[in-house]
Amino acid sequence: MSKAEEEKELGNKAFAAKDFDQAIQHYTNAIKIDPNNHVFFSNRSASYASKKQYTEAIADAKQCIKLNPSFIKGYYRLAMAQMEVHDLDGALATCKQGMNVDPGNHQLEKLLKQAKARKSNEKLKADQKPFGSAALPSGGVVDSSLSKELMDLQEQYRKTVKDYQVVQATIAASEKTLKINQITIGELQGIPMEEERKMYRGIGKMFLMEGKDEIFKHLNEENNENVRKIEDLTQKKDYLEKRMTSQRQNILECASGK
């Protein structure tokens, strides 16, 4: 056994014992002796990843692939580290490159689905940000047979969020009108005026001259209508909140393959 191989074996033993610093040192010693051995870089990449030193793990995985483009484990290590630093596009590209070398590789297929699922989840989170998260489980993998179902669920959720926004805005507008009318009624009640005296009531961009009783009647009717509208919309808002909660749960279950 060569000196480089001895260092590699010592590194393997240290790695198995979870002494990653010692493992890195042994793999580094092996690389100094034989810098063209792709396995040494692959093993050191795994050791760096175990220490969450993903920048170093990525560099070693890339060197591993450069030295031996047919070594599938190099692509796997690179894609895993890229996912950890949130380089999802890079991870997708790495998986595809590796699958060009080994089209049936199960690990790369799994990572590819995981990266796609996380990208889809990020878009969903951006769309739903004001209304709470329906995030996919960290590291979750979406099976290809469920991907369409997941997209459908996400689209349904986005539509519910949009409906929720419309209801909220309508409630706010009705509450504003109700408040303005109540203030107007209070001010009118404090103004002494003859019963036959006419006043102007605004209707959109026009004004209509009416008597005091007609104006009060109109304001009270409008208030009653707004109260009923707010009550109905509040019920719809509660329903939509429950629906969003249910849809978030469905997305989580679909993403986890339950």
C-alpha cells in the first residue's frame, strides 16, 4: 500500500469515528502525495461537509469531478453542498450533469427532485409571505408522480390568498364608509335646522338636494347595509383562513409523500 493510500485509510477511520478534523488532515496529506487522485478530494469534501464547511466541500467536489468526470459520487457531493448553501440552480445543473453520465442513478434523481421541490416552495413562500408559510419540509423530496398534484395545490392556495386579500380590502372599505357615516350623523344631529330646510348629499361626483329626514334615512340604510356586508365578509374571511390552513397542510403532506 502506498503512503497516499495509507493516509486515505487513516482518514477513513477518523471519518468513521466522526473526527472530521483528523480526517481532513489525513486526506490533505494524501492529496499532497498524489494530487491527481479524485477519491482523496471526494473524501475530503465529505469531511468538510460534515463540519458544515460547504465552501471547501464544494471546491473539493469540483476538483474531484475535474479529475474524474465519470465518478458519480463527486456530482452527488457537489450537489449536496450546493443545496446547503442554497445554490439550487447550481445543484440542479450538477444533478443533470451527473445523470448524463449515469442516467439511472437513484441518488441524483432524488436530489434533483428535492432541488425542484425547494425551488417550487420558495416561489410559493414569496407569493404567500403576508399570509403565513406553507413551506415544504426542509430537505423534503417530491415524487414525480406527485409533482403535478403539488403544483395544483399551490395554485389553489395562491387563489385562496388572492380571495382573502379582496375580502380584507372590502371589509376595510365598508368599515371606513360606516365610520364616516356615523360621524356625519353625529354632526348633523348637532346642527339646529328647520325641518323643511334642504341640504346637499353627495352621490359619487354629484350632489343631491334633500331634506334632513331623507339624508338621515339614507345614511342609516347605508349603515345597515354596511353592517350586514361586514358580517357576511367576516364569515367569508374566517372561512378563507381555515381554507388556507387546510391547503397549507395538504401541501405539506403532498410534499412529504404522505
